[in-house]
Amino acid sequence: MATHTGGLTATVPETGTAAVRISGLVRAFGERRVLDGLDLSLRAGEFVAMLGRSGSGKSTLLRALAGLDHDAGGEGELSAPDHVSVVFQDARLLPWKRVLANVTLGLSGADAQERARTALAEVGLAGREDAWPVELSGGEQQRVSLARSLVREPQLLLADEPFGALDALTRARMHTLLARLYERHRPAVLLVTHDVDEAIALADRVVVLDGGHIAADLPVDLAAPRRPGTPEYAVLRERLLVRLGVEVPSG
Ligand code: ADP
Ligand code: MG
């Protein structure tokens, strides 16, 4: 099924189908099992945030899903869609290519330029097509990176702490932008973040990776807009922090 959204074509998989299915996944570096029997599924169009301590294997899992983990040994079952895009903490733009060329990189089809222009407009960068990456702020570079991902119309968007290097205000703006892009394009999303509030603000479900497997899997059943301050928000936030091993003061 295809729907037209703002000039871009979004393929919306049937609801209820699985975008990601991982079962008994093991990923090891030498003797060390970083992922150890991990099970996780994402439905088509579902937005899942993943929290976990540093070194718990979040990036290892994303690399496995993106097919970028040839240096890891392992076993288990993993199925992901054909069209997967990845956004990293650093925008990873090619400095010797202008913004538009960074977005069209690897795109085929006569309409590639037009699609890239539309995607740049969607992330608020209309008019910056001819800029060099070095002329952009960190937030703008990350917008280009989002445009580059979305123009490929992924069925699965993998984001590895994409806003971790941005200042708080820019990060808040990026949350709004990502939420809007998600509403429009509806890929399944697996967002790795260390920010509990970012996870709650954006995701349908928050999972915690610990000990090589999913140690908590909590739905975000909060009415929009999800603002800190309500009792339900506080309860969910505290449950997640406890799962992350953060001591939460009582009272
Ligand atoms: P996270 O993203 O949760 O911080 P990572 O997935 O990057 O964690 O890393 C998990 C563990 O695997 C860490 O101990 C890290 O040192 C180790 N690791 C990751 N990549 C490699 C690699 N290519 N070779 C050896 N060890 C690795
Ligand atoms: Mg990481």
C-alpha cells in the first residue's frame, strides 16, 4: 500500500505485521557475549526506544539489525526489512559534497534530486541545498542526516543516540521534528538513547537492554502531549530509572 505524503511516497506496511523479529540473538567479541539470547520484536510502524547503560550492547544490536556487524560472532534469528536506514550520533556527511549531494548519495532514479529537495524541505532546510556541511550547525547537519535517511523511505529507521551531541534546546527541536517525520512516514523506529525523557516523549514502547537481553519492556500509555509533571509520567520514569540502576530518591 502506498500513500502520498508531502510529495514523498511512504510505503505503509500492513499494521500488525512484524518489522523486526529477533530471537535468541547472541553477539560476541572473542569470549565476551555482549548480546546473550536477546528477544525483541517491533511491529510495522512501531516506535520503540531503547535505554541501557554504556557498554550494554545497544550499538552492537543496531549494527546487527543494519547488517554492519561482520566483526562479531554469534547465533540466533533476526529478520529486518529490506529498506533500513541508520542515523548516528554524528551526522557523517561527506565534507567534500554539498548538502543536496549528501542526500542524493546512492539514490537512483530521475527524480532523485527532487525527492532530496523535498526531504530537505521537510527537515526545515529548504534553501540550504548548495551549502557545504562545514557551513551548517551540528543540529542542521543532523537534519541533513535525517533527510538522507527518510528520502530512502525506510521500513525501519535505526537511530543510535542521534541527538546525544546536541545542546538541550536543539535536542528539543529535533524531538518535535522527529515526531512529525514519524507521523508522516511511519517507519518502524528503534531509537537508542540515554535520555529517559526523550524515550518517553517519542516512543510507543521503551525497552531496557541489560545483561545482554531485554530486561524491561514497558508501553508508554500516556496521553499526548507527554509532559513531565503528571503522576503517570513520574511512575513510568521512575520504573525506567530503577531498571537502569539509578537510585531514585523517595518522596
Ligand atoms: P553501547 O552502545 O550500549 O554503549 P556497544 O554495543 O558499543 O555498547 O558495546 C558493547 C560492548 O561490546 C562493549 O564492551 C564494547 O567494548 C564491546 N565491543 C563493541 N564493538 C566491539 C568490537 N568491534 N570489538 C570488540 N569489542 C567490541
Ligand atoms: Mg553505543
